[in-house]
Amino acid sequence: MKNDNYKTIPKELFDILKEIPKAALAYSGGVDSNYLLYAAKNCGVDIKPYYIKSDFQPEFELKDAIEYAKQLGFDLRIIPLDILKFKEVYSNSKKRCYHCKRNILSKILEEANMDGYEILLDGNNASDMESDRPGMTAGKELNIISPLRIGNLTKDLIRYYSKKANLPSWNKPAYSCLATRITTDTKIEKSLLIKVEKAENFLFDLGFDDFRVRVLNGEAKIQLKEDQIFKLIKNRKRILDNFSNIFKSTNLDLKTRD
């Protein structure tokens, strides 16, 4: 197979994907999984994207995933999963991410196998540190393949090639699941996740991006980039008026997001 897309698919990744004739993809619609879907398709892989719909994903993420997959010519397979039915997940211990990812990947594998796909890919990349992502351990245990990581593609490189390929996701901010907003060992309840999503949607509507609204004992703590602090101060009253209907109090984390 000849690589006619060398400007958007590096040789290292092409050489990996050309050896995979057929595979399912754990798809989120983020920068990494969307680029991998594009690359796999253009390398001739019979690829099918699967998206887990749970209480941990905000609605806009699902909408983005559906739209991005459609632009690449795919009907996204959406799998509902009641992630809060698993005690090891809703109890929110330090291993919550591992248990969550294990359940999600197992569900995708189950559905993909029934569709005739025995290999499952994910979008982990060379910038992802296993120590920061316990879910990667679950992927290894389930024999999930991470072509971007194997091909040594960092996050910056993936954004670079995504931009070259005119993928709308190339500059999408990183977004972790809603469960990461809840302090470890605090039980995760659906009502609390709804509050976080509502608060973050309000900030999105005000024009903020790449931020987090974390929750501790019913209090909101806003984390955002340093260059957006002035914007937050400018909108202070509107934010406080809105958040006062959701949380006990609202605070700004002065450490900011890196």
C-alpha cells in the first residue's frame, strides 16, 4: 500500500495502520481519536468508531463526536452505559479512572465483537503519561492497541497533522470527563454531575474555553488559563449570580490551569 497522504499521515503511523486490516475505535470526538479515525480510513483500514454515552460525558461532546464522525463519512455507533451502576466507579476512589475505563473498553469490545471487529484501537498518544492516566493500564490488560502512542506521535504533532488534514478538531481544547471535577473519595452522584455540566455550559456561553469547574463540599472552584482571569473578573457578577443557584459558594483557583 502506498502512502499518498504523507503530508497528513507520518510514515511511522502509516506503517502501523497498514498492518491492521480491520478494527473498532474507542472514539470520543477529541483531537486524538478524530485524527486516528481520519488516518485509519485513509490507510485503508476497515474502521468503525464506537462512542460510550454515559453521565460522565457532557452533551456537547456527543454532538461534536457525531458531527466529526459524519464529516469523515461514518455513522457513529453510540452505546449507552450506566457507568454509575458500578460501585468501584461511583465510590470515586483513587482507582476510579481505571475501573471506569475498564468498564467502558469492555463494553465497546463486547459490542464490536458482535459486529465482527476483534481488534480495538484507542487514541492514547506519546504525550500521555501512564502515571497520570490509570485508564491506560486497563487498555493494556484488554490488549487495546494505541497506534498514535506506538508511532510516537505527541499531542502537538497530532494537532499539526490534524490542521494539515483540515480536521475541525485540530484546535479543540482538551476536555476530561465530568467525573474528574469531583474530589477523590466523594461519592459521584448524577445530580452533582448535572450541576457541573450546567455551570461549565454557562462559562462556555460567556466565551471561556479550556477551564474546569471543580466541586468540593458543595463549593465550586474555577480553574482557567491565566489570560482569561481578567475576563472572569469582568463577568464576575454574572457568574456569581448564576453559580449561586447551583453551589454554596464560588472560588477562583489562583494556581490556574497550565
